[in-house]
Amino acid sequence: MGGIKVIEEEYSTIYKRLIRRFIISSFILLSVFMLKQFIIHYQIVQEENTSYIVNIAGRQRMLSQKVVKDMSLIQLDQTISDDERYKTDMEDSLELWKKSHYELLDLNKSETIFSNNSSRINQMYQDLEPIFISIIDEANLFLKESRESGADITKTNEHISTILFHESEYLKKMDSIVCTYEIEAKESVKLIEQTHTILFLIILLTIVFILIKIFIPLLDYLKSAFWNANESNKNLIKMFQTMKGALFVIKRDGQILFMNGDAEKIISKENNSKEILYLATSVNWIKFDVTELIEQVKNGDGRIEDIETTIEDKDGNMISVIISAVTGIYNGSEAVMINLFDVTAQKQAENALKNIAIKDELTGLYNRHFLESIIDEEFDRAKRYDIPLSAALLDLDHFKKVNDKWGHPVGDSVLKLTANLLQNNIRKSDYAIRIGGEELLILMPNTDSQGAYVTAEKVRKAIEEAIHPVVGRYTASFGVAERTMEEKYTDLYSRIDKALYQAKNNGRNRVVIADI
């Protein structure tokens, strides 16, 4: 058990170490992936913003040129309807120009992670702002004066000249801003590419780490675990096959999956590997329902022990077994392992010891020790239920002469014959007991004196009619008595002993009922 615990602790340590490495690696990969996705998203946004800024800048250039063109047309056209249309167009262009300009400023205020020239661009916008305001102001003055009657052409020309001058500066600065944005975008792309390279290296190193520190150790761990499990399985099968007692591994429906050599010896059918065997029908159970046992194991706490029963092997021999059963897993499925341990020899030994303790070795009758163990109980039962209890004491006539003439072995054979005659002529509920020597006692529960007399007379006649091969005919004398109220065994024995003595004095070979 200590070795198994050490192996379990070692595997547990390796497993926890691999899990920690896997969690760290997974976290790194997830973090890198999320960062990579963020950078890709940022790159897309930056590209969209740059494209948008370039589009706005182009629109600003177009609007500035449109404003100058409208001013020139207003200045030259003398038709009132056309003049008013040009002025309206110019106002619309100015509004759109202002809107685009402030949109561009708002877009520039958004923070950029990879920006290196943001301060320079801000300065460009600050330098651009006065020029833009000047153009707008001059254009508004131009529109105002052009709508007044008797407008001074000289002033309007001055406004146009000022706007043309500032427009040139405005366009130059816008070109510089667009160029700076393009440079910024290229630098951002370059930085993002470098970041992608770093992230790729991190991913590659993480994969190498997983390969070296997780995958390869995991393969070694699995290989070692598989080898140990396979080796343990082989050893368990060897142990299973060599274990004493019949061992069965069965499905929950009773189908036999596996059994050892001792189990094969007791099954009543030939062990054909292609035939499906069931424990209930493959073993000859003597008054025992093994199916009910399996159900008890399945529905109980998964273990049953020390159930004693009897089976018959294939040769017809009766075998006493103790059954133990436990649930488990076999090849990934629920199973029940049942052990039938042969205790026939132990039972025979127990019976022999029991007989030695309570039976007379020569005659096979109960001995004095047995009488002493039951007599008080029988007397108490007779008293408690007020039922009769009788006894008969018999003694072989002239038995000493038998021993003197033919020897003790012949005398012993006479005793054996007498014991057989006695057992064959009494009830199963009666007790035949050898008190000592040739003196035998018949204890008869639930029997009065008349019944005891009839039984004693029956035994007497059987003895009288028997012929011993050496001694020939012989006889026995009997003393019979029924227990009286409050009488103890010693008192009853004394009375039947006196009756026996009286039978001897009256000529032997007779039954005498004791006086009360």
C-alpha cells in the first residue's frame, strides 16, 4: 500500500505541474492573441482615419478653389440672377469648407498609440488656423460688399487678391499636413509590423515551451502511466488466476466476463470462449439465489461479505462456500467481482470437532458433556410450558462376562450394535446418551412415563432379538421415570437408577417404571 501511495503522489505532482504550465501557456497565448487582434483593429482604424483625412484634405483643396472661382464669377457676371446664384454657391461652399475644417481638427484630437509626430501636426494645424480664418473672413466681407449697391470694385479685388494669397499658403500647409499623415501612417505600419513579428516570436516560443515542457512530458507521463497500468493489469491477472477460491468478474446482469482457474473447476458447463455464460446458470447453486445477491450488491453499499451456502461441482461433489461480492469497474464498464471460497474442509473439521466435543467416540451417541449442556434447558422448558419429560436408563446384562470371555474389542462391538439399535428405535426429538461403560440414557422430551415405557420396551425387544456375530444374543435392563414437579435431574436420575437396579434384581431383561 505504501508503494501505491508513493506512485499516486508522484503522478499527482506531475499532473499538477503540467496543469500549471498549461494554464500559464494558455494565458500567454490568449493575451498575445487579444493583443494581436487589438493591433489589427487599431491598424484598420488608423488606415480608415488616414484615408478620411486625405479625402477631407482633397475636399478642402477643391472647396478653396470653388470659393475663388465663385468670387471671380461674381466679380465678372453682371446678370442679377446669375450673380445671386454664384453668391449662394459661394456661401454653401464656405459653410461646407468650415464644416470640413473643424471635422479635420476634431479628428486630429483623437489619441494615437503609435504616433511620433502628433505635436508637429498639432503645430501645423495651429499655423493653418489663422490662414483659414483670414480666408473665411475675407470671403464673407467680399460677399457682404458685393451685395451692397454701388460696391467698390477696388475693394472687392483686394479681397480676392488677399484670398488668393492666403489660399496658396493654405494649400501648401494642407499638403504638408497630408504628407505628414502619410509619413505617420507608414511609421505606424512599420511599428505594427515589428510588433507583429515580436508577437509571432512570442507565440512561437510559447508553442516551443508547450512542446518541450508540456507535450513531451505529457507523452512521457502517459507512456509511463500506460506501461505501469499495463504491467499492473498483467500482474493483477496473474494474481487473479493464482488466487485460491473461485473468482468471477461478471456484468451487472450476471454475464461472466472473466474467471480464474478455480472458478472454471466448479462451473457446470464447458468453458467455451465463444459461449456467453451466466453465473446463475453456470454454477449449480443449492437453494441459493445468486441473482438476488447481485441485486443486493448493486443496490446496497457495493459490498457483501461472508454469506455461506452450498454448491455442487461438475463432478457432483457438494462444496460449502463463503461468498463475498464487491462492485467495481472492468474494461470501463460497471462489474461485480464475486469470490466463492471453499470451506468444505473447514466445515468438515468443525463438524468433527463438534462431534468430538459432544459425541462418544466409540458409539457415536451423545456423551456426558452434551447431557450436562442441555439438561438444565430441557428441565426449564418442561417446567415453563408444563410439559412432561421422561428418561430411561439401560444397562447391558452380564456385560462384564462378555469382556472377560471375549475381550474388550468384542465388548466394544456389542456397545456399537446396541447404540445402533437404540438410535433406530427412538424419535428424532429424543436424545441417546452414553453415560459411561455399558450404561446408556434415553432423554425423552414431551413424553410421560407410559410413553417412556413404550419406547424402552421397544428398544429392549430390539436388543433381545438382535444377534451379535460373536456373542450371539444378549439383553438389557431398563429403569424409566417421568419428571415430577420441581424435580431436578439428579433426583430423576436417582429414581431411574433405582428402577434399573430393581429390574436387575427381578431377573433382568425387563423395563421397570420408577416409583414417584
